[in-house]
Amino acid sequence: MNSIAPIILFTYKRLDTLKKTVNSLQMNILAPESNLIIYSDGPKTENDYQAVVIVRSYLKTIQGFKSIIIIESSINKGLASSIIGGVTQVINQYGKVIVLEDDLFCTPNFLNFMNQALTHYENESEVFSISGYSFNLNLGKEYEFDTYFLNRGWSWGWATWKNRWENIDWEIRDYSSFKIDRKSQKEFSKGGSDLNSMLRKQMNGKLDSWAIRWFYNQYKTQGLTIYPKESKVFNNGFDIQATHTIGSSKRYIPIMDDGLKFNFKFPVYISETKVAQKLFQQKMGYLSRIKSKIETILRL
């Protein structure tokens, strides 16, 4: 397995945020050693056609990576199918991947962090994934590590390994029993008050999300995600042009890493970081969600 993981970038029709994502990646010192694979989804409507054409024209100008492969879809697959198919294709070849979407700004040490974590936890099956993004949890200066563990992953700049990804049940075949198991639902909700409703919508055909199925499989295996104390990713896609990131962004604004640190201290033991988990559950609890909805209404 190559020491430097390939980067997969999923893009659709947003040129403005895409350029910021690519520019921030190019600022990473590991960019010239990294293979970049770009998946460009096809237009959903005739109105989107020209925007996709413009994006694809820009993609052909990108430089600064070890290699660049652009895969253009002739049809609109949607984000869920694009990610499941694209990650599967690349991870089967490389054994590990770093994944980004086209509205994520990265710090200059993002690739260092992701690759170090991929190497550090490669043989630790309890670690399900790595997140480049981190909430502002205010862990404080007394917290001695650069990273912490939570029982839920995140989809804004993440990484994983083939032997975690290939075992995912994307059909959620046990949902019929899960949906009547209150105890299991309560356990699942410890990763966030939004999880059960998202999964229910997914299974009822009202949502098409790869992430909620990924999070559910993590819960089933009791896997953990390693997060950076200071975020290496900022989501700048919260606006009227966004396809998936809608609503108020206030609770998601992180403390950003200054990008000057290139070696990171990981926890001695692989276990849920209790103080971080408690703070995270507050961020993703019902009260925070209600506050966020009110902020969204007032913003509109």
C-alpha cells in the first residue's frame, strides 16, 4: 500500500467553491506526492448543463499533484451513488482514500494529518474513519493530545481503509428489526439526535444519503472516528447555491488550525474521548438543532 493516500474530489456545478477547495489543497506540502481523482457528476437538469460544462473546463487546468484523473459522468448520479461508487473504485486499487467534496476549504497541513492518521490506525480495526473537520468543542489547553475519538464520523473531509469500507451494508438489511428496537435507537442517538430521523427518511425513500448509512454501520460495529482538536476543514458551502448544506452554519463554525503543525500527537488508548463525546452530543442535541432552525428562519 502506498504511503500517501489518493485524494478523491467529488464535484458537480459549483465553480466558486470548487476553486477554493482545489487552491487550498494545492497549498498542502503533500499535494505534489498525492494522486488526485476527480469525479464530475452529470447535470440533473438542462439549467445545470452549462454550469457543469464550465466546471469541467476548469478541472482540465488543475496542476500541482502527482497525477490527476478526471472521471466525467454522462448522467446525474447524485452525491450518494457518486461517493459509494467512486470510493469503492479507488479504495479497491489503493487500499485507503481521502475524500473531499467541492465546498470544503482545507488547511495546509490537512494532508499531513489525514495521512499520519491513516498510517497510525491502519491496523486498528476499532478506528472506523478519520475526520478532517472538527466542531469547536473547547477542549481547552489542558487537553494534551492533538486528536480525540467520537462514536460518529463526519462527511466534511474524511478518510478510511478498504477493510472498513468493503464491509458496509448499504441496504441496511436489519432495519426492519432496528426500527422497532427502542434500546438500539437510543444507543444510536448517542451519536446525535439527528441520526434516527435521517435513517428513517433514508429507508422510507425521502432521503438519499451515503453518510447516514455509513454512520449506521459504524454504530453497528461500535467503531470510532478520530478527529483533530483544531479543524483542518471549513465548509464554505452554506448558501443558496448549495445542494446539501442548507440552513444556518453557526454551530458548525470550527476553530481552524493555523496549518503550521505537521506532526500530531494521538491519544495513547483507542477509546471514546468522554469529555469530547459529551460536548459533541450537546452540539448535536435537540436544543442545538432547534436553535439552529430558528437561526435559519431568522436568516431567511
